[in-house]
Amino acid sequence: MTAHPSVRGDVAVLVPAAGMGVRLGPGAPKALRLLRGEPLLVHAVRRVAAAPSVGCIVVAAPADAVDDVAAMLRPLSSPDVRLLVVAGGASRQASVALALAAVPEEFGIILVHDAARALTPPELVETVAAAVRGGHGAVIPVLAVVDTIKQVDNSGIVVGTVDRSVLRAVQTPQGFSRTVLTSAHAAAVDDHTDDAGLAEKIGVPVHTVPGAEAAMKITRPFDLAVAELLF
């Protein structure tokens, strides 16, 4: 991955971690499931905090577990990285908005990162931050789609083959200027699966940078098993 010059501490990262993650099966909220004996959230925050640009991390935790999550993450805080934990909302989008409201005013670059992408390399954080710092209001890391993609109807019949050369799988962290992310959330009228979708809605061009295979999202039990092997 290409190295980028960083600015110590000019980036705040929001980590929505209040969802249950039903596709991962019954148990604790997804961000608190264990990978090699530690919650996914701990792995994700540790890697984000290792990126030189990051000066603040705000985690939106389950409302009934704010104190527990704060205690869990306290060892990861440092003089260089402020770590805040707030109560999340009923949806990912609501949790991001609540975390954004808690970011100190001095941070003009905001990244939003999935706790479920527990193995994301710090270099990807730097790549996204550098693109925002370079003038892009919204930035997403992407990977090329390698599978053939079919469009099907409600009965499961194929109605077409999608040109995969123009498709990209989107990862996090997604990066934004603070102004863009604040405006995008203020204008939201319905839920989106990512914050770049909100930026698109208000007409902001979304820039892409190369993603990282290690930044896989742990959604199903199979993904957790793969992450154990990759670890």
C-alpha cells in the first residue's frame, strides 16, 4: 500500500458499535464478539489508533454498555489519541450522528469505521485521511468485484448480467471533511448503509482509493473463522 505523509492528530474516527449483528448469530452485540480472546471493537480501535493521523476516536456503544466499553478501551488511549465513548442510537446512521456530535471542534477530517472490520491496517486509515486532506470532501476505499454478478427477479430468475468492471466493493474507513459529513447527516431523510450514500444524496462527489483485503467485514460466523486464520 502506498505510504502517505501524515499530520499527527488532525483526524477523528467515528466507530459505530451499537448494533446487534444478528447475522453473526445469537450472543453479545457484534462489536463485542471475541476474536482471539478480545472483542472485535478492541482490535479495530487498536489498529485505528496506530495510524499517525488519528488524534481522536469516538465509539458509539450500546446504550446499556457505555461504561463497560469505556473501561474495555481505556488501555488503548494515549496522550496522542483521545478516546471517547457515547451511547449509540437505534441504527448505524443514528450512532454515527451521535458520535459526530461528540467530536471536539478542532477536528476537520472525520473518518467513519466499522468495528466489524477488525483487521483493517493503519495504512488504509492513512490513505483515506490523506485523500481528504488533499481536498476530497468524501472518500471511500474500494476493491474490484471479482465474481460474476447476476441480476435476478423476485422469483429468482436471472434477468441480466451486470458489468462487473464498473462495480466496486466498498470498505471502511470512509473519510469526509467535517462540513460534508455534518451537512449529509443534517439532510438525511432515510437510512443508508454507509455515510458515502448520504454524501451522494447532497451532491458531493465521492472519491475512491484502493482498499485492503485485510479490511474484510466480519458479518457471519464464517467470516469470524476466516479472521481467526488471517490473524
